[in-house]
Amino acid sequence: MTSSHHVAVLTSDEQALIVASDLAEDFKRDSALRDRERRLPHPELEVFSRSGLWGISVPKEYGGAGVSNVTLAKVIALIAQADGSLGQIPQNHFYALEVLRVNGSPEQKKRLYAEVLDGQRFGNALAELGTKTAHDRVTRLTRDGSGYRINGRKFYATGAIYAQRIPTSVIDENGVQQLAFVPRTSKGLTVIDDWSGFGQRTTGSGSVVFEDVFVAAEDVIPFQSAFERPTPVGPLAQILHAAIDTGIARAAYEDALHFVRTKTRPWIDATHEKAIDDPLTLKSFGHLSIRLHAAEALLERAGEFLDKAQADTNAETVAAASIAIAEARAISTEISLAAGSTLFELAGSQATLIEHGLDRHWRNARVHTLHDPVRWKYHAVGNYYLNDENPPLRGTI
């Protein structure tokens, strides 16, 4: 699999942030239209891929920028601020790259990292419907000659519809979970666009069906073992979710400011606008701004903890990173919902809110923050500080 378009090679954190800022300006322009019409962002993703941003977490020894997690989170937040769905689509791509970094062989890393640097996108086929718990999997991996066959059905497969490879969680014949990096064009693989969420409408988080899909042995990477010892895989997944919500919160906040300054009083010439002095409105924005700045600060702090856990991986550093990121996720959940709700509170029943697509911020936040229950973040944080109890090793903390 090779890219048909030139892909930029980014070599530093500074470059990544500049490129992300420029892209965000472009992506913001039609984000409301894409949401309203559920226009899948295929052209935008091609630009996104060619920018080189999908390869920024590839380690330097494999030709990538190897950016810090502080930078990675900021990049995702910037894109999510412009378009919440576009910000979420690469989440599982970066998650798969972290599983590859932690558990892949040198040959697997060299080959798959090269694909990413060539512009390939990885989706995901992890979650399943109808299992006893959210962590249970029944999709099977069975031996077939020199490779394997996959049979099963997945849902909430964010990004699969846009991907060249679909990393898929499977249970092998020994009952052990593996991650198969399945080519999108494999015979027997069907991606179904049946995602019907009222928010995050263009993430393509539908179903993937596997009917005797062949996968080469070299495309299968250990997965379960990433949670049988302390690794940064779970925290990496979670910081990206926190970044998405923080970006959505910032977008809602900025749009709320703009709406109140202009849309609520169209009879006032914007160039001679008087100061807004309603005490309740001022209180609302004071409350929002403080929590938004706290969320952005906690996200940066979480990235620093995750950087330490990747550089020196042990039970203590991974636990500290998990807790720091849980704190960021808790507050980003709250502020993204609050900022979206404040738009409704300040706009009242005005149709302008819907006409300009400003309702999408709350819808996006409401859908994305349901990814895994934030109430367990508080439980884990309290248990860590009060009882010195490390959080469990899993992808949801």
C-alpha cells in the first residue's frame, strides 16, 4: 500500500503545531455545513493526511517527528476545535501506533510506520455490541496456513470508512486478544456506514463485518499483553479523548463569545458596540473561561506525565499518567458540555443558533463524552490520592 500523493515530512513539535493551526483554519470554514448535511470529510482527510500530521507520533528512529504527547494533544485539540468529528477520526490511528510501539516487532514497526509516513490512515474495529461487558470480544482469529482468518462484527469503528488499514481486536485460538492490522481492501471485509449519532455525525463510526477475512501473520500484533503489564497504551488513548473534548469546549466558548457580542444585539453597529454589562452573562463567561483554562492546563500537564511514562515505563509512572489524564478527561467532559449548554442559555429560542450550526458543539460533546463513563475517572482519582491505589490497566483509564 502506497500513497498516491506527496506527504509532508514533519520533523519537530513546532512544525506540527504550525501545520495544525493552519489546517484548523481551513477545516473550520465548512464544519457546520458538513455536520448539517452529514457530508463525510473525504477531501479534508486527504489534506489532513498529506499534511504529515498523522505521522507525528512515529518515533524519530523510524523517520517520524516523535513529538511529545503535549504536542500531540494540542494538535488534536486544535483540529477538534475546528471540527469535532475531524478531531476524533485519527484517535484510534494514534492508539494503534502506540500499541505498535509497545508490542510490535522491529520489522512490524519499520513496515507499518513507513506506511503511515507515506500517508496511510489506520482506523479501528475494536468495540462490539451484545457482549456481556464493554471489554468482552467474540471476533475470532483462526489459523489458516501461514496466516489467519477473521470472523466477527464490530461497531463504533471510528475512522474505518476512511482508512487504508483497520486495526481489529480479535480472540485467537488460545483465548488471547490480538490486534490485526487488516488491509481495508481485504476480501470479505465490509465497512457499513450505519453511524446515526446526533453528534460527531461525520466520524464514520459505523460497523465492520469480517467474513473469513485473511490476514497475514506479520500483520498481527499482541494486544492483550499491553494491559497485562504497565504500559502507556491506555493513557495514550485517554489523552486523545480529553483533547477532543477540550477542543470542542474551546470552539463552543469562542462561538458563545461571538454570538453574545454580535447576534444578540444586531441593531448595534459592531464597530461602536457598547460593553455588555448584564451581570448574569458576565458571570456565565467568567465561570466558563476559568474552567476552560483549567481544562487546557490539565491537558498540557497530562501530556507531560505521559511523556514521562513513555520515557521510563513502570507501574508508578503509568499510574501517575493515568490519573493526570483522568483529571483532564473529567474536567474536559464538564467544560465541553457546559460551554455548549451556555450557548443555548444565552441564545434562548433564537433560530439563529440552529441556522449557524452552533448547536453542534453541545451535540458533539454530548455524544463524545459518552465514550466511557467519566464518573469512573473521579473514582480512580479519589482512590489514587486517598488510598494510594493505582488505577486498573485498561484502555479506559
